[in-house]
Amino acid sequence: MGRRLTEALFSFSCALAISLGFTAPSVAAQTLALSFDDGPHLHDTPILSAAGRNTALLAALARHQAKAILFVTANNGANQPAGLALARAWGEAGHVIGNHTMSHLDLNSAATTLAAYQQEVLDCDAVIRDLPGYRRWFRFTYLREGNTPEKRDGMRALLKAQGYRNAYVTLDTSDWRFNALLVQILLAHPDADVQPIKVQYIAHVLQRAAAYRALAQQLQGRDIPQMLLLHHNLINALWLDEVLSALKAQGWTFVDPETAFADPIYRLEPDRPVAGQSLLLSMARVLGLGRFPGWERLVDDADYEMALLKAQGF
């Protein structure tokens, strides 16, 4: 894509003149940063308690010497002392703590007003601001930035006024759907062989990583440091180590979130009436790419892998 075309189709935060990424990147090819949404949950799950899940996630990150972001949804547990302690453990381990609202409202819902959503951001900030690792980084719930231009622009104005960055995702996954299936199976059959779920989950992450890398190259003419979206849940507590090992085997290396967000691509604001989703998908749609090759596997919420698991009896 030419620079002139890209500049014509995107608005930029602040009044800065930003390179659109056609200079040499500051990090090596096939790099990604890690982020985990919705944590920390206080409820127990099959196999692991809340504290057990938190410990397992932090241990896997430590084994791979990877720094990550935990985006806190405060009503999941951080609004209580026990849950706040779990979030604090992330900051004490050198990870970033970000804002993911109080109760995970959907800004695209007609029932969610802009004022209510903005208050959720401010209230969550009050919960997390004293934690080590706290940054004014906000992750939109469901990656939805508002179903009207008024909501979109109102949130952009609030984030700017509060000194927050939009903590975009480029490499989106449907790990939440695998987690729901895993929990369902283990609740019904605690001794079930769930290895096929692990196999398909890892394959899903690798497929998404390859597809979003190809999309970045198509849009920017280069590799970018990708921002991976996962969740603070059971499936990652059990198998994050294997997921990260599989990514490494495919040539991916991990960078800290600060390094990823330093790339100029993360300063873009896609000019879409209904903004959101992966930053790369938003870019593709603004540029009119529509149904580019492979698009369906980026928006299917893991339907492909779920069909394979169903054929195996899950």
C-alpha cells in the first residue's frame, strides 16, 4: 500500500506526523508481545483454583522470560482483596497492569451508554492505579470501540484526556471458546482425555499468528511486532507453556509490551464508523480489502477447530 493512500484513509492520534512503517522496524521479524484479558477471576475451575491459575500463568511466562500485560476487569475479582493480590503478583513479577473496565460491558450494545462505559474505565482505574506495573493502557472489551461515531469519538476523547493509550490487539485469538469447551468437558467428566483440545488450541494460535503476520506484510510491507490477545483462564493456565514453545518453534520471539507499542502502527486510529477488532483487520477494511484470502479463518471464532473436535466426540 502506498503511503499517500494510507495517510488519506487513516486519522492519527495527536497532531504528530507519523511514519506508516516503511522504515526499518526496531525489532526483529516475527516478534510478538503477550497480553491477557479479563483477569484475575476469583472463582475456582476444574483442576485449578484461582490462585493456582494465576501462579501457573506467571510460571509459564517466567520460564520463557516473557513480559506481558494483564488487563484487569475489576469485578472479576480485583475489587476484592484476594483478587487484587493476584493482580499485584503480575506487577511484582515485572508485568504491566492495564484497564479492561469494571464489568466488561459491550460498548456496541444499544443498552450501553457512552457515559456508563466511560465511568467503568474511570472506576477500574481507581482499583488498579496503585498496583506495581500500572500503566494508563486501556483494552476495549470484546475489542469493540462503539457502535456509533459518537461513542467511538467520545471514548477517544476520554482516553486522550486521561492520558490513556488504546492498547490495540493485532493478533486476535478465540482462546475463550476453547476454554469454554475445556471447562464444560471437565465439569462433566473430570477424568476425560482433553489432549485433543490442547492440540487444536495450539494449532489455532499458530494459524492465527501466521495469518496475521501475512496480513501485516500485505498492509505494511514489513513485519510488525504483533500484540497477541489471550485470556486469564484455565486453558492458558494449563497449556500456555506449550503455546509459547510452539510459537518459538515457528520462529516467533517475544518482546515486552513497551517495545511493541513503540512501533508507529499502534498510533493509528482506523477511520471506521464502527471501530474495533484487530487493528490489522480494521486497517484492511478501511482500505477496502474486504474478503481477502484467508479472512474467514480470522473471524470464525474457531469454528474450524470446533468442527474437528466435534468429529472426535467433543
